[in-house]
Amino acid sequence: MPDTVSAEQSALRPQTFTSWSSSPLPGETPWWARPWGVALIVALWAVIHAAISVGLETAINVDDSIESYLVQSFEVSYVPRNPPLFDWLLYAIQRVTGPGQLSFAILRYGLLFLCAMLVYRLARRAISDPRLQALAVFSLSALWVVGYHGHRILTHSNTMIVAIAGTMLTLAALSKSRSTPLYVGLGLWIAAGVLSKFGFVAFFVAVMLASLLEGSFRRVLFDRRIGLTLVVAAVPIALYALALVLLRQNVFTATADVVGSDPTASWTKVLDTFAS
């Protein structure tokens, strides 16, 4: 028998199932995997959960009540163990809505929606199949920290994950096309991350080390415009650090007291706690 078949015979064969590894044509993309479909699904997810939070919960949780108490006035720094970006946003919202569930629902689900959209933009750069791009976003809700704690107790962490997503998206954009506005944007995301939660520093160090191992990202870091990124990030961070000094707020002592109360708390206690 011949090893090949004619075009006529081939045309008569039934079409095989299209695998997930091949990208569908634009007209074949399901609605839920199109940009408007992804945005709609995430928006509905956020609105439904916000409505449940406002309409069915009888009281705000402990962390939210503490935050609501703190933001009765505007401060440069509220508590030393957490940077103030989340508090500033909550302060602005409560000037309009007043204290209570609504202000936290607006901020919490607004941040989660923004994070999801940034992740979607990043997925569209990294993944060719639009269905997998959409699933990369939807799968965020399967992460314990987002799908459970994100609804209940997270405050500053929600602003941090937005900054992480924004930083990764900007780095990915710079790896394809380096421009001054993107370097400025990267600096703003870094500043937002540090002012959101100090845990962002661990992510920043990790992503910088990883970038050194990949050529396109390494070129981003070795471009002279990275100095502009550092300046843009350093200004607000330095002002916040100065405020901590003037207010006599010790970040390391406050963090050590949370992870393990000790009158001799110091930065070594913090490191020892996370290393153990």
C-alpha cells in the first residue's frame, strides 16, 4: 500500500479534535476567552462577592475594623509593620462612603479585579491560546490566598499582589520593547509594591535575580534607563522611610512582635523567624 494518500482521500477523513495546544482562529474563540468575556466574568465575580459581603455579613472582621479605626484621619504612616498605601486608599473611599462593609467591598474587589486584568494582560503576552489565557486568570480564584483569604482578611496583601502583577507586566513589555515611559512605569509599580507591603521586597529580589538569567530581561536591567526606574521608585520610598524615622516607628521591632513577642526584637529576630 502507498505510504501517502491523495488529496481527495484526505479530504474525506473526519476532522480530528482540535487540541488545546493549538490556537483557535479568531472566529472560533469562545466568548469566555475573548477580552470582553474575561473582563465580564471577572467583573461579575467581583460584584457578586461584593454584594454578598455588603448584604449578608452582619459585621466587619477584626482586621477590617482595625483598619477602619486607623483611617479616621490621614497619616503618612499608620502602623510600622505595614506600609500605608492600602490605608490611604481606604481613607479616600471612606470619605465618600463612610465606614462599614461597603468601603471595604469596593476596595477589596476593586483591587482583585485590577489584579486579574493585569494578569490577563500578562497572560496574553506569554500564552498563545486565548482559552489558556482566560484560564490563567480564572485559576487565580483557586489559589488559597485569593480564593479564600482574599475575601476574608487580606488588606495590604491585596494591594501588594496588584503591584506584583503590574511589575511583571511592565517587565514583560520592556523585554519586547524598551521605552522611557515603561521604565518610569516600572519605578511606579516598585514604589507601589513597597508602600503596599514589605513582603514585596522578597518578590522584587527574586524577580531581579531571575531576570539576570534570561537574555531579554537582562538587557532590560542593563539599559541605562533603569536608573530612571530607580529614581522614580526611590523618591516615595525614601520619603516614607524618612517619615518612619521622624515618627520613631521601628519596622523590624513591630514585625518581630507580630511573629513572636520579644522585648529584644530586632531585624535578626525577623530573619530567624522566617528561616525556621
